Amino acid sequence: MSDPVVVTGLGILGIPPLPDTALLSEHAAVLGGAARHHRLLLQDSGPAIRLAGANRGPAADAAHAYLTGDGGPPHQSADLADRFTVAAAGLVISQHLVEWIGTLLAGAAVAAVAAVAFAPHLLPRVSALARRVLTMLREALSRVGRLFAALLRTRRARRIDTVAARLHEIWRAPRWLPGGGYEPRLKTTKDPAWIRRHGTDEVDIANTRYRDLPADWQKENRDSAAVGVRLVDDGRRRGADLTSVEFMEEASEQVHIAWLDRNGAWAPPEQRLPYRELSEEEKEKDRVVVRAAVDLSLRGRRR
């Protein structure tokens, strides 16, 4: 892309120079090295886990629980290794895309120089072709970015999304219709990206999967799920029995307190009561959050 003819042609077409792909390659190499480093750390944690598991006593049990828990160094190292690997792969794919599109644009640039010299009437066609190619690059990089952004989400974020999606399914389950689909529940959204994609600000939240909801209609489920996941993680760290009635009620009370912090300004009087004074129907709304987070945690431990 540094050839004088190509540079001149890009100037004629009004296309800025493409980024230096060598930098993408260098960053990918650094991320790959970081991934290997964390995989070595993960291997080194094996003896420590075996040692903690072979001993008995409060200190050894606590060390074993810390090392094998979701927040322990082995899990964090595995998570970081996976995320660095994914990020490096994203940069390599982006590099290949930029180089491929760059080849096409270089051809268009040469054609533009030739058109100016020998066939000016062809220049608009060459310009239109170059713009289409540049649009292809932007769309491709945008899709790659969205894909790898999803893959790079932390395990905790993925767990929160899983619980939030479960809460949405529980909410809409009673609206299932015998003929298929759900009883509609139309709402408006202020999510500009969602509105741009769908051409409307109206969304049927009952007939829309959680992952396809606008951001503002995902928010409450995600906020509740984040509280539930945090409470379950805290419970596991202190050795609580996640299946006990005691843990369920303690955690549900915290879910209710957090919900009031977010929604107390508009909540009706019967929902602004302390948890212990709520009706069973209202308490069950908080228990659903805890139950979804506990179920996900227990499934993860059985794997």
C-alpha cells in the first residue's frame, strides 16, 4: 500500500491509508505469549491443589476451597489464558481481513490513476467500487469485533447473562399460548442500536429471547442476576449450604434490598415492605433469582 501509484490512487478516491498490519501481528504475538504464561501458571497450581486436598484441618480445607473455587488462581489463570488466546485470534483474523481488502483497494487505486490518465469517464465507477470494498471491510471488522467481544466476556459475566436469560424464561413461561408463542407484551425501548437494527422502538418482550432484547429491557434481569451470582459466590466462599432454607431466605432478603435500591422510588407500597413482611407471592419473586443462581452454580460443580 506504500507504492506511489497506489498512494496517489487512494488520494484520488478519497480513501485514507489502511492501518499497518504489522502492528496487529505484533500485538497478537504479545497476547499469545500472555496466554502461554497463564497456562503455565495453571499447570503449576496442580501440586498446590493436590497438597491442599491431601491434608486435613480448617486451614487446608480453606486453601483447597480457595484454589478450586471460581475466584481461585487456577480458574482465573484459565480464564485469562482463554481470553488472551481469543483476543490474539481476533487480531490475526482482523489482520488477514485488512490485508485482503487492502489488495482489492490497491487494485482500485491503480485503476483510478489509469482512469484519470486515459478514461476519466470511468472514474465514478471505480470510486463506487472502492467505496463498496471499504464498506465491506468496515462491516467485516465490525462483525469480528462483536463476535470476539462476546467471546472475551469473563466467566462471571457469562454466568450473569445465563442467569438473566433464565429469569426472562421463567417470567414469560406463564404467557405461553396453546397454539405456540407467548401472549404479547409490547413495550418501547430507548436502545438506539436496537432501534436502528429493527427500524422501530417497539418491542414485544414476551416473544423476544433475552439475548435479542434491547439493552434497557435486559437491564433489570441482568442487575438481579448479578446480585444472585454475587450472593452465591459469597455463600460458597464461606461454606454455606446453598440448598438450605436458611441460605435461600438470607439471600432472597438481600435480593429484595438490592431491588429496592434500584426500584424503590416507583415501587408500590406492598413491595416496599421489608422482606420478612412481604407476601409469599412477593418473596417468591426474590427466591426465583437466588434459585436460578444456585442451580447454575451447582450444575457447574457437578461437571
